[in-house]
Amino acid sequence: MLKKPAPAKPDNASILASVPAAMEFLPSDVMHIGSGELRQLMPLSGSLRAVNQVSVKARIPGDIREVLVREGEAVKPGQVLVRMDTRDYQARLDQARGALQAARGQLDIATKARDNNKALLDKGFISKNAFDNASSQYDIARANVESARGALDVAEKALGDTVIRTPIAGLVSSRMVQPGEKVSADNRLLDVVDLSQMEMEASVPASDIGNVALGQEVQVTVEGVSKSFIGKVARINPATQAGSRSIYVYVQVDNPQSALRVGMFGEAQLTMAKKSGVLTVPQSAVQKDGGQPFVYAIESGKLVRKPVALGMHGDNGSGDAVEITGGLENGAQIIKANLGTLRTGTAVKILNVAAANPPAGGTNASTAAPAGNGAAQ
């Protein structure tokens, strides 16, 4: 029986021929670095409320005659919202006016009696005690006039309080009464909110509150609203919250288009520090070897390893990034993703989109050099 010859082993030339001549990368794997803005951010979250909002309440008890607005209607300062039945308060006002008129009449009589008694006292026709009695009657009548005038003012105010107005401009957010209902003093009737300025109440751990200061910029995003909003820290609560030991901060946000509504939940990024005009690279591009940070760069069409000096960590608008203070120049081309250990000195080829995504049924002849080829650094 004849034996089949053993297959020939590949020689060194064949092995070298199978290694790609260039290391290939997708366009999404590389980038040119440039200067920009870098921010250190603290995440916050909380619900939104209006900075200016009021609960319109009844100042006096009475029957509701008219409610002139409903939820969602816009109102102006001083606009009439509710009218109450005025008959009872009108009667009290008329009574107070009558009492004042009567008191003034008594004062006129007491004034004449005092003046007459003063003339008689000067001529010695009456005693000093008789004059003092007339003078006391005058003082009592004058006090009665002042009391009646005060009662009239109270009655006039009560009648005016039957017409209830809004103190601010805004939108009616809730209505709690209907015509015909009887309400007591301090009964809540309507809520009015001004949406032009909103406020987000967010809790910050006590350990981080030292990084928060009044006036710091905050970028707020709200679910369901496409654009983000820029706010600032307006107030910081001086006390911690029981249980959580966190501290509330209040972020004020302008809302000129009324896109934000009361009760919406917002997420925010508080800017603790900011640098402009600095070189930044994605955090994923930085690797370390023995504690020394480095990035892979492409120079003269070849892959090189560049030791770098790092500065502030933060967000450059595209994600987590780090400042480069040395080792790279503006415009340098780097590998922005951590692809593991790469072969330095190897020629680099950037694949085009068609090569990276061949049509169905086709094959892609370009093959990236595997990291496992273990190139020397």
C-alpha cells in the first residue's frame, strides 16, 4: 500500500507574505486633534418648578358668583379672576357710612357745647367742672368719629375683596372652585404660574457641595424637549436633608418660549471648572505603560507611540476627554479608540467606507493586522 506524502511545511517567506503590509483602520478609529473647550461636570437631576407662582386665595368668606378663567388661560397682573356675592358686604358698608355720619353729627353737637361752655367759663357763669364735662363729651364724640371712620375703611376693604385679582402674569394651572360654592377666608381658589423662569431643585451629596458655587453654569436637558437649556446656580440650601444627608441646590433656567413646564424632570451637568483653547483627546485614546500615559499617533503614514502629559479631565462636548499639555501638536492624527497593543512603525492605511462595508455576497480583501501579532514597542 502506497503512503501519501506528508504536506510540505510553509517556509519563512510564505509566513512573511501572509502578514499584511499595512495596518488598516476605519475612519471612525482615527481623528485629528484640535483645541477647544473642556469642562469638569457634576451630574444633577431634579424636578422643575416656576420661580414665580402664586396660590390665589379668598380674603373673606362668601359665595362665589363668577369664576372668569380656566386652566391653561393666560392672565395679566391685576386681571379679575373671581367675583363674589357683594350684597352682604355692600349692606355692611352702607351701615358703616351711616354710623360715621351719626358720629360726625354728635361731634358737631359736642363741639358747639364745648365752645359755649368755654365762653361761659371765661365770664364766670359756670364752674370749671361743668366745662371739663363738656370737653370730655367732645373728646368722646371725636373718638367715635375716628372709630366709625375705621369701621368704614374695613367695610370698604371687605367689599373690594369680593373681587379677586391675580398679582402676577402667567398661566392658570389649577382651579379649585365653581360658581355657587361658599368659601371661607383663606380658601384656595386658583393657582397661577409664570413659566418665563424655571427652577430645578437638585440634591448634591454633602461631600461634593464644596465644588458648587453661586453663579456656576449648568446645562439642563429635559425628557421630551429636544433642545438643552443653560442655567445657573441661583441658591444653595444652608441645611442638609434629613436621612439622605444631601443638600439642595436650586438651578434657575430661562424659559422664554415656555417649552418647560412645572413638574417636568430634568437632568443637568454642572460646570465645576472650564478651560478654553486647550488640546483634548478622547479618554479612550489614552493608554498607560508603567504609569506613563501615551497615545498611538499616525506620522508620515506610520503608527508611532507618543508619550503625553495630561491635564484636566472632563467633557469636550463629544464625551469624556482629557487635556493634553505636552507630547502632541494641534492637528496631530491619533487612534481615538483603545484597540489594545498595536505594532509601532507599521505603515497605516485608512479604509474607505466602501471597503469597510462590502456589498452583500461580496468579500472584503482588506484585513486589519491582529493585535495578537505582538509587535515590539
